[in-house]
Amino acid sequence: MLIVPFADGPALIWHFGMTGELICAGADEPPVAHDRVVLTLDDERQLRYRDQRKLQGIRLTMDQSALARVLDRLGPDALDMTREDFVDLLAERRGAVKGVLMDQSLIAGLGNLLSDEILWRARVAPRRPARALGNTEARHVFTAMRGVLATASRAGCVPPRRNWLTGHRDDREPACPRCGRGLRARRVAGRRTVWCEHCQH
Ligand SMILES: [Zn+2]
């Protein structure tokens, strides 16, 4: 989420989901079909919220306490967690590790693509109970999370690189970019989940 506070109290909260983005456009550029919200900044410039999917959500909170209520429902930002806190969190949860990564009340900021990419890189199967992971495995998940987030943050999305899982998950016959074997796809934690049975245990 991107939080834009105004000086006198209200704040705009932008949620981008998998495909949303903010575009700075000239006021004379015609809007495209996926421009969901257009904010006119001055005579020449517009800020446009563009999303191929449905509008994911823009919220306006009217004061600090309303903003705090929204943020209170979120766990710590994934990039702010220490390795120790992360390992301890996994050790306490009996649900599937994929579901723990995506639970925004536990860790904020990881969606479906990111979680699959992280677990593929860490070689951990998404359906494993989080607390069944060994200490070394949990550390590998943490390291993978940091690496994937660093690259994805710079790219502004989860980049569909050919040496990433994300670059293959929508292929007609998706194959693991590490071992070349076919990828599995099932619903885990309510979302379409892709993983490699050979590489991830
Ligand atoms: Zn593989």
C-alpha cells in the first residue's frame, strides 16, 4: 500500500494488488481504458491510477485515528522484519507456510506471486506447515523473501523473468526454470499456487 497523508489529517491509501500502478501523465493525454481514477494536479499534469483488473481499492481516511485503525490490522512490513522475528513467527504457526506468508495481519506486503516466488527460491513446498520448517529452512525463506522483494521493489512488480518461477507460471506447460520438470498448480490458502515438486520439499 502507498499511504499519502495530507497536512490537515486525511490520508489516501492506495492498494495496487498485482497489476495496479500510478502513472504521471500530461493533462492532454487521453485516458486509457484501465485508468480507474484520474487526479488533476495542475493545468498540465495528472496522476492516474491504472489497473487492468478491477479497482483494487483506494481509501480515504479522515484523521490519524482512522488511519491507525487500518494500519493496526496489518503485521509488520515484510522488509522491516528481523530474521529472528520471522523465524519465530513461522515456528508458532501450524497452517501452511504459504498461508502464513500471505496473511497480512502477520506479515504485510506479500501477495500470491511473491509468496510462490519466495518459496520456490527457498526450495520449500507451499503446503508444509510453517512450524514444521527447520531453523535452516526458515532462514532460507527469509533470505529468499529479502532477495525477491529487493528485485521486485526495484522493478515495481514481480518481474516475469525466465529464470524466475513467475516467468513460467502462466505458460501452457509450465516447467521449472531450475530443474526443467513440470510445475504443479493447485489452490493453497485460497489462491492458485504454483510450485516444483522436485525442487521444493
Ligand atoms: Zn524444479
